[in-house]
Amino acid sequence: MKTILVNDTSNKPHVGCKLTMIGLKQAIERSGMRLWRSLPTHKPWAIYKNDLKKTDCVIVNGEGVMHGDKEKAVSLASIGEFCKEKKIPVYLVNTVFQSSNVRIINGLKWFDGIFARESTSRNNLWAVGLDAEVAPDAIFSVKYGNWLVRPKQRCDIVVTDSVNLGVTADICTWAERHADSASPLSVKLTKPKLRASRSIFLTRLIDRHKEPTGTKNSDLDSFFVRKKNISDFFSELLSAHLVVTGRFHVICLCLAFRVPFLALPSNTWKNESFLKDMGLQDRFLTSDALLELNCREAIGKADKESMPSLLEGCRQNVDAVFRSIYQQVSRK
């Protein structure tokens, strides 16, 4: 069964984007479908119409797109009507949905199936008359293997950024405030971001006397130093005594590998909604709530023992989604 994957974000300089695409591609292959083409996020899908006409199934990755009034979201939604005209089954997976844009909603009405990553997005889809189910993010589907080298002991507090730059500034302020505390734990700032060189930006407090003065990337980049690769990112993550993050995929990885964490807002409701689904809404904090905590209080709030083990169950759920798509398309 020839399958085309639309909105391949693996060219983006983020660990989460790259791992999510690996997970999607592995899940597609495990289902029995054959990944024939993967269309990059930075090119409009319409230039591939001739290829789309030849495929048996289209899978659209909704990651980071279906919110607000983004033209990218309108474009991806419009592929539904094209596929329906050509009698090609089309599915939206791995998506958030936080929009009232009529063009997006009308485009999604043509999809054969929609799978949201958390229940608030699913409920919002229901509210505008679209059928949808909840399925875990594809980052849980990755076979991680040799990337994972467990440290002998946890030794640091690791802090990442958020898509929301105001939240990032507040996280940096909290980290700076406690970097020289009496705690034996050092505080590291970790940005889960890759560049063309495939270097990963893991951030540390380089100048402890400088505080973020605004919400521009240039203000916050002064905290960043370079690490080499994804393996180094996992080494940093898995050695953390605590992770403080505004990144959805870092939350997922912490849950997958039972790394204690506290979560802050992103640019949509995905973080708080996902944690509520997991029964871990107490791990979600506002910036003000974080700034009131010292290191010991933060560690206590992120107690590892209350965390479920999610990786295998979520991987099975992702696989079940793609098997069901395979079966539905096979019957058409």
C-alpha cells in the first residue's frame, strides 16, 4: 500500500520534530503500509499533486500547525478536498486543534479520520462538527535503542525553553535565581534544538549576573552552548534530577523515560491538556507558580514515584491507529 506522508518536519532544527517524524515513519511501516514519499513541511503540498494521484493513502502530520488562523493550517486542511475528489483516503494524525477558522474546519470535513494528541483538541473538533479520536504523539512510537544510555545517578536540574518566549524568559529567571543556591544540584538550561550542522543546543547559565531583559531570541540565546548530537541530548535528559520545561515533546520524553519534570505553558493548550489526560495536571505550572518555588520544592512537586510508565502502552496505541488506517484503506 503506497503511502504519502505530508508535512515532514524532520528538516526543522528541533529534537522533537526529528523524533516525531522517525516515530511516524516507523509506525507507518509497522502497520503494513509502505512509505512511498514524505513531503517536506517547507514546500506546498500542491506541487506534488501528480504523486498524490498515484498513492493509495495520504497521512497528514498535524504537528504544530492546526491552531489559530495559520495559512499553513489552511493549506494542509485543503488537501482533504483534493484527496476526496481523487478518491484517495486521507487522515490527519498527531495534531493539536485550537482554531475557529472556517476554512480550516471546512477542509478537515473531507478527511477520513482525525487523531488528536490530547482530549481538549478532540473536544474542540467535536464542537465544530468533526469526528476525532485521541491517540498519543508519535514520539512515543520511536524505537530508541542505542540513544538511551542510563546514567549511574541523577545529578542536575535541567531547564528547557518554551515556544512562548515570555515563558522562556521566566524559566531563565527561575534558573538563574537558584543556580547559586545551597542545593548540591547544578542548574542547566537545555534547549532541545538542532541546527544544520546537527549540533544540539543545550543551554547553560554562562553569565549568572545577566538576566533575560526581553522576549527576543537574541536575549535568551546568550544562555546557550552547543552539544554534539541527539545522544548528548538524551544523556543530559536522563541524568536530570528534575526537568523544568515548556516543550511538549520534552514532556513526552520525560514521561516515556520516567524523568521527574514540571511543565509550563506552550503556545497552545497542548501541555496542560495532555497532562490532564495523564492524570498529572499537578505537574503543570504557570510562570508565577514556578517563580515561587525553590529547587527543593520543585523537586518534591515532581516526585518520580507518582509517574506512570507510558512508553510501551503509548507505542502500542500509536501502532493500533496506523493498523486501523491500513485496514480501512484495504477495504476501500
